[in-house]
Amino acid sequence: MPPTLHTFTSAEQALRHISSGQRVFIHGSAATPTHLVEKLAERAAELKDVELVFISVLGDFPLAEEKYRDHFKLNSLFVSAPVREAINDGRGDYVPVFLSEIPELFKNHVLPIDVALIQVSTPDPHGYCSLGVSVDVARSAVNTAKKVIAQVNPRMPRTHGDGMIHVSEFDAMVAHEAPLHEQIMSLKMSPEEQAIGQHVAGLIENRSTLQMGIGTIPDAVLHALTNHKDLGVHTEMFSDGIIPLIENGTINNRYKRRHPGKTVTGFCLGSEKLYQYIDDNPSFAFLDIDYVNDTKVIRENPSVVAINSCIEIDLTGQVCSDSIGTYQFSGVGGQMDFMRGAALSKGGKPIIALTSRTNKGVARITPFLKQGAGVVTTRAHVHYVVSEYGVAYLFGKNLRQRAKALISIAHPDDREHLEKAFHERFKS
């Protein structure tokens, strides 16, 4: 029977709902229920072939350790640091899928969920908890799972939107207070990142609707937007960088057609300050990712500017964002959802922003993608590419013109090599 209001049990007892051979969903990002994960690892000897599905997870994740490979099978929908080694060592698998379509995997029984492990806020007086910082795909996992086990944490913010769940929907509730996982970006930006921020900001018009991720390049863009007016936000995720722009009125969501006056997102990841800022804040709407990342929804907002990065791009505009050759680094995520949605938005601008070289001096603009690299965004979907050396506009350009435009924003020391590759390929 589902628990009554405020009926809690131990993690050990709650996890008895999991049996060998089942598929278990694990809540991700800042909401990763680490206490339940650690207690599940302690049950390993009793379990075999439990399939774990998740997007990015954070913090200690012992279930990915070599000693548990016969007990837990990782089937990752996005590869994050705690599972990266396991995936690339063959102890787990990766599913390339658009973030917007992950709920369909659950709903249409492609990946039916037996048990969902989630982390939620404490129940309100009406018995409702919130998925808090991470509604994204967790909403659909909860809706479709046969059983739901909730780690109830008073530090989880109560967010407005699709994340409300009544305690009657839980098969077990485990009380455990702990800080949420944080990811705090360095305030120190390189000159290259600052230059990219200025270039991208120059492409953004007043009243635009923004999508951006987490990292120094998105933060560099946000730092360069202080003189803009009436910006909106409709994004799969955000971090601390938007707070100053909301507080000074640059972001007010006034001219959005979908959810005017609200910052729309699927999840957030940042500092404790960010989590306190969104707590019970009605100006934020945390919604199911199959809605947030739906291109039909995205395109209805005015002048959508999608700002995404990548690992490398070839001279024809093919974008690799999830792997380094065959080494699986991250995932498809929502890049294509928003690149396409922005392209279809009236006045929209899909942007790939990248430093011309990595921190180790490896060129990101290359004649060919590395062997085994995955194409996340096709060359037909790419419009703007921005490096510290400027903006290349590829839409409507033929292969020769694209290559010339990309060479012009490559690192100067890489251009001779790229020019040689250009002449060999295009016989000119």
C-alpha cells in the first residue's frame, strides 16, 4: 500500500521493492538520490542484472564500480563523469537519443520502468512533494514506473510547474537530509571565452528568447548581455548566470508567447544560492522535458537564440558534441531540439559556440571529425558558428563556402593546415 502522509521507512526496507532483472530509473543531475544509490550498492550481493537507466548523475555513484558489474547494468541516456569510465570500459552502455524523446521511451514501453528512485522536497500541508531542481525526464519516469521510492530531503526546493507529486503515489518514502549536488563554474573566464561572449551577444536582439547550458561560454554570453532589454528564457536547463540578469530586469520574459513572465526550464544545476533562489519562486516553471524541448513549442517564442557548444566541427559543418572519437564523453541531450526549434522560430538563431582550440591546444575546427565521432547536429542544421575569432554563417552556403567561413574563424596557427585540406578536398 502507498504510504500515508509523513510515513517514512528506512532506505534498506524501501529498496526491498527492487528485484533482480528489473529496470530501475535513477533521478539525475542535482537531484541524484545519493543516499538511495549508496544503500542500493549495499544490497548488491542479493541482486543480479538490475538495469539502471538515467540521464546525467552526480556525486558518488558506487553502482558503476567494477565489482558490481554482474549486479547492475548501466544503460545511460547521457554520460556524465561518475559513469564515464564504466561506459567506456564496456561495463555499461549508452543510448543516443534526443532529450525530448526520452519520455517516449518510458511511455511507449521501449524502456518500461519497474522502479523509480527519486529525490523530492518535504510534503506540503496537502501532501504534495516537488521534484524540485530536476523535473525533466523524471516526471515521465514517475508517471510510468510500477513503483516509486522517494528520498525526501528538506533541502530540495519546491518548484512550480510539472513536478508536484502527492505522497499517495509513493510506494516508499525515505527521510534523508543532505546538501544537493552543486556544480559551480569558475568566475575566471579566458580571453577567448570573453571574446566569444561578446560575439554571441552581438547576435542577440532585444526581446529574444534564450536557451543556454552550463559552462564558461554560456556565462560569458550572459555577462555580455547587461545592456540588452526584455529578454526571455525557455531552456532545458540553467545555472547561476541568469540570476543577475533577472535581478536587473534584463530577463523579464515579457515578450514570450509561451509562458510570458516565466523562466521555463526542465532542470537547473548550480550553487546553493541558485537552489534557494528558485525555492517557491513562481517566476520559474519547471516542466516536463517532452514539452520544454518540443520544437513546436520552442518555435512559438520570438527570436529564439539557442547557444550550444561542441567538441569539434568539420569543414562542412558537421558537429560532434558527445564523443571524442569513439570515447563516449556526454550525450546527444537537447542540442538538436533547440537548434532546430531556434531555426524554425521567427528571427531565431541557432548558434554553435566553441573556442578554436582546447585547453591542450587541440584544434576544434578540423578537416574531418575523428574516426568514430558521433554527429549530434548535422551540417544541414547548423547556421551560426562562433569562435573567439568571429562568426561564421553557414546557412545556405555550399560546402566550399562553408569551409572558407569556418577556416576564417579557426585558430591562426591551424589555418594553413585547413587551407591545404580545403584544396585537396575541393580541387581548388
